[in-house]
Amino acid sequence: MEYERRLEAAAKIILAEDSKASYAPPDCREFGVTATLKPHQVEGVSWLIRKYLLGVNVVLGRSSISF
């Protein structure tokens, strides 16, 4: 039960951080990203950096479904 309460608390923190309207994307260069990114890539890297700064472990996956 303790694990579930900690997980719920962490989820609340993450959701609160993600819902901030005044959030500015972090400077990707601080994290070693020097490439010119497309808008959807900037969004994805920003998401990863936000989670990293919050101390949240995340994994990105890619679907192998092709159309």
C-alpha cells in the first residue's frame, strides 16, 4: 500500500508540472542536444527533459506497425 501512495503522490506532482501554462521548454543544448530539431522532436525531447528534472524514469518506445 505504501508503494501505491508514493506512486499517486508522484503522479500528482508530474501532472501539476505538466499542466503549468507558463511552462517554457528547456534549452536542449544544456543536455547535449545540438541538432536542429523538428517541432514534434522538440516536444518529445522537452517531455523527456521535464521528466528527468522531476526525477521520473521514463522509456520511449516505437511501434513496429507499418501502414
